[in-house]
Amino acid sequence: MKQRVIRSGRLIAVGGPVFLGTLTGSWLCLGAGTGRVILTWGAFACLTALLGVWAFTTVGRPVVSRDRAYADALAQTRASAGDTPTHEKAAPPGELAGSGWAAARLAAVGIAVVSGVVLFIGLLAGSPTRDARAESIADHDHVIAKLRITSVDHVEHKGSARNADVFADYTVEVPEAGDSGADTLVVRAQTYRNAWEPGDRLYVAYVPGQLDIGGIAETRKKPVETRLAGWTLPFSNVLVLAVGWLVGAGVSVAIGVSSGDPRRTRKVTSEWVAVRARVTGCSEYVEKRAGEEAEGRRKGKQSQPNRYKCLGLATAHDGQAPLKVPASPERAAALLNGAHGWLLWLPTAHTKRRVPAAFVSDEGWHLPGRVPQAEAERIATAVHRTHEPQSDSQHAYPVLEFGALWLRTVPRAVLAGLLVSLAAVAALLLPWDGGWLRTCTAVVGALAPLVGFLVHVAVKGPDASERPEDPERPGREDAQGVSEVPASPGDR
């Protein structure tokens, strides 16, 4: 059962952003035609299938708290680790397995939120059909030419703002005379701030010899082409949404990639620092910033230290070691308290004042994290004064992923909200002009998951198991800012 939940969660984490991005991109960037219909409705069908997998995996089974999900993930990792080594091992493991699923889940959340917002904005403002004049011109042998304006009439400002757009009727000279002998064409165009003057030139699409069909005009050629192609939104609006979408998706991917979780198997060599450690609980680390403190004193301002909670480890060489883990440190400490193993890191690998590290349990798994660089240097000095363990190479220890069973923690109300959003997307993809009803559909679809979550919180109330208190343990705060917990006699 747990393996099926993990596989379903990974499928949704990968497929959801991909199909949602395909649906958004095809709606914004493809013209009217068979290609857009196939891509939009194909992506919609895939999203529906993913939501069906989600429902099939979780419906009929109770929603569990994050504490329970963490405990189940730990039990699943212990089972996959195989034989349990003894904590009397004299050397750390030779290989640590990697996993990119934690980073993928983190990036997927951001990409899905950004894509969903852009999609509903596009569905609300766009139309799946071309306007009648653009469709008529596109169906004939048309040309797009830069024509000179001869007169300007019926100027209309869109709003009272200084930078408001201006609509006007422009009479342009057409090289080819129509059947009626006319050599001019009246087109309505939108310009920025001011109406264009006679003598200026507009890009105009028209059908030579059939000027009675009319024409469409823009200040640039690309918007004319997109209107003829039947894009759901004007080119300028698509450009703004696409830039915002790409920036949001890029930031989400960057956050996921920089989360620090190892994504490939790593070889543990003699260059690594290895020290025996025992989990003692959750503690708060105060990261002092020497350079920023000096800068603050120079400017007369007091620099605030960086405080964050971490997993406390009592080491056998130099007291307490803080490990910042990609999970709730309170929940992780409650499950791992008293666990023995190795604390490993490579001294040459460090970013942003923290060194990538791993707590390798004697049960056959490892939990990745980061150790503050100052603490790593302090411990490494003590370790090298005593002994340097040699690595074995029996097998790669699997990663403990506390978020692997995330599907089981999502409230039913949120899942119902996602179903409402999917139904709203289906309604907005259809070519109907509902006016205010279409607006209401888009708003309801965009807010349904958030409303579902708020309803869940209001009905269920605060869950005590979701907010475990920090264990009160005797100890003192050392010079580095870590609440030190005395180690057991076996660790000294």
C-alpha cells in the first residue's frame, strides 16, 4: 500500500506540472485549429486521469497527519534498507544513495500554482474562437502590408489615465483597387497613449480585390498574425503572461534544485569527515554572521542573527552538532530521538555558510541535511586529531524521504476543490460567451482548492498532532548558539 502511494505521488508530482503547463501553453500560444484542440483537451484528459489516480489511491482511506506520514515513511525506508547493521560498526558506509524526488515535489508545487494562476487568467480573458472579420480574412488569400494613414476619425480614449490606450478609425491607402474602384480602406486600431497621425503607417491585413471584407490593423506585424491565427489573447497580453509564467516556473525550479538534497549516489572516501553521533532532539541554532555584524557596527545598526530549528546530534568527539534537514525538525526529532549512526560530510563542499551533510543511521538509511560551516570546521578539527574512519563499500544506503507519502496528508476538501477547478477549466475551454457567468466560473475554479483548505481547517480545527511541542531537555546554550544536550555515556 505504501509503495503504491509513493509511486502515485511521484507520478502526480511529475505529470501534474507537465500537463498543466502543456494546457496553459497551448491555450496561450497556439492559434485556432486542430492542433490546439488536440493539445488542450489531451492535456485536460491527462490531468483528469492524474486526479483519478489520486482519488483511487486515497479515497476510502483516512487522511493521516504529517506525524503519521513521517512515521510511515520511516518504516518504509527501514524495510527497504534490508538487514539492520549494528551500531558498533567501526566504519561508515561506502555509498550514499541519492534521490531527486524531494526537489521535484518542491518545484512541482511552485510550477503548478504559477501555471494554474496563468491558466485561469488566460481562460477568463481569452476566447477559443476568432472574431468574424479575422476568420473571414484568414479564409481568403490575404496580405499583410504596411499602409499609409490618410485620415483619422472617431478617436476614443480607453480610460482616463495618462498612459491609456487610444482607439480610432484609420483610413489607409490600399495599393490594389477593389471591385468598386475604391483605393482606401477604413480600419479600427488600438495605439498607445496617442492616436497616430496622417502620414504614419499601420500594419494591415486585408484581401486584395475584396475590400468589402474589411481589414484588421495593428502597430506591429506580429499582433496582426496572431489575430489571423486565432490566438485566444492579443499578442501583448500573451507576452506578459508568458514572461510571468516562465519567471515563476524558473524560480520554482531554482528553489527545488537549491534545496540541497543529493540527487545521485555519492561515494564516501577517506576525504570525508566521519564522526559517530546520536540524535538528541530538536534545537534552535543561532547562526552568527561576523561580516554582517562588522558592517552593522560600522553603520550604527544592530545585525540580527539567523535563527532556525535543526536536528540536534550529540557527537562522540566535540559535543553537539546541528543538522538542518529538509523536513520538520520537530517531527523528525520525535521519531529519530536516540538513533545512532554516522555524521558525514565532505569538507570541500559548502554553499551559503552551510556544508551538505548526512546522518547515516545504523539501521541502514541516511537523512540528508546541512551543517553550519563554523560547526563543521570545529568538529572536523577534533575528528582529525583522533582518528579518520575508513569507508566500507557494501551497499548504498537509501535516502529517508519524510515527504514521500504526501498524498495521504492532503485533506478531502482540497481534493474536492481540485475537482471543481478541473470542471471549471472544462467549462472555460468551450466556446461560449457567458459574460459575468464566465468570470464567476474562472474565479470559482481558481479559488476552489484554497477554499477547500480553509473549510478543512474550519471544520477540523487545530490538530494537536500537527504541532508537536519541542521536547524540554536539560542542557545549556554553548558559544555557537546550539542548545546542547548531554550525550549518553556510550557516546563519550
